[in-house]
Amino acid sequence: MDRNIIENNFTYHPPKGGQPDKYESIRSMAKNLAILIDKSCPDSREKSLAMTKLEESVMWANASISRNE
């Protein structure tokens, strides 16, 4: 793996510019989807996995913004 990628991925990136608004938009939309999943799906392993993957999606989307802008 490229050393610059390692440095970038394991460095704190303080929010700048409009990033906090982007983070909030992503979290808000994911929250709405989480509510829909919670209401629509029976409690199950699959529902738990869907929620976990949704949380992961938010984290990776926000990491994309912080690491690459």
C-alpha cells in the first residue's frame, strides 16, 4: 500500500469549509432510512445487519469527505 494513503487514512482531518453540513446531510438521510427499516422489517439478524451496514455506510461516506476534500 502507498505510504501516502496510510498517512492520510490514519491522520485526523479536522472539518473544514462546508464539510460539517455534508456530514449532517448524510447522517440525516441515513437516519430516515434507519427509521424506515426499523418500522418495515421484523426484528431479525437481517434487520440488525442492515442497520450495521447503514451505520458503516455513513462512516465511510464521511471518511470519504474528510480524507479526500
